[in-house]
Amino acid sequence: MSAVAILVADGFETIECLTILDVLRRGGVRASLVSVMATREAVSAQQVNIVCDYTLDEVDMSEYDYIVLPGGMPGTTNLRRDQRVCDLVSEFASTKHVAAICAAPSILGELGLLIGRKATCFPGFESSFPAGTFAGPKTVVVDGNIITASAMGQALPFALAVLEDIAGKKAVEKVREGIQL
């Protein structure tokens, strides 16, 4: 089964980061929080302190099939300015899978990875998208090996879309039942 690395930088959106971690683990998927900071500790935009499973320097990314980019500000900015993140996102978009929510899909747009695709993001960040690629607000968009979502309000549908892509509809139904959705 696929393994998922959720990349975490200071200023991440708490719900977007932890919802997908929770849903994937409930669905039996190996999901890891991977700090791009110097330590495993990270602080969300809402001042929630977390300890990640690994730092980017401690993990072998070849063991992962998916990268997830939580949004939030300045978390998205912090992810974007890390060249290691940009290189990984580009690699995973061409050979594996990338999922991004809220402001984070703007990273995909800025790296030129949305050409010929449909995607969504938090309102205002679509300016980084190529013309004709913005699929609209308040939604989750699956386009091949790239999944995007518009904002925190879509965190649960986003997580379930990633779970379905990895583990199928049965896993999603099991999680939906377990959380009474």
C-alpha cells in the first residue's frame, strides 16, 4: 500500500494537516508528518505546537508514493521557499502523486505543474494557475495524480479523496462509518 508524507512547515493550517493524517491512518495507510524545519517541532498558523514523525533530512522520500501539502499562511510560503520541497513536488507530480489544499496548490501553479490540468485553491491564490485551469471554489478536484482542495472547509472531503485514490472505496466507507459521516 502507498505511503504518504505530509510536509509540514511553520504556519501550516492545523485542520488541513491533521485531518488528512487522521483519515489516512484510520484507513490503514502509512502516513507520516515530515517537518521541513530544522527540528521535528512545528507551529501552526493557529499557534498549535506539534511534533512531527520525522524531519525531511531524516526520511527517505523514495519510500513514499504521495506528498501532501497543507495550506495555511505563512506555511505555504515556508514550503514554497524550501528548494527541497519544490524539487520533491516536481518529482512526485511527474512520477507519483501530489495532494495540496488551500493556498498550497499555488505552489503547483508556480512550479508549472498545472498546465493542462484542473485544480482549485483558496480564493486569490488561483492567480498562480495557468489560464483555464482553475476549477472553481469550495471543492475538491482530482485530476490524474494531482488532488487539490479549496480550503479548510474541504479538509475532510480532501482527505477522503486521497484515501480513495490510495485504498479504494471500501476503505473510505469504513472510515465514513467509523466517524459517523
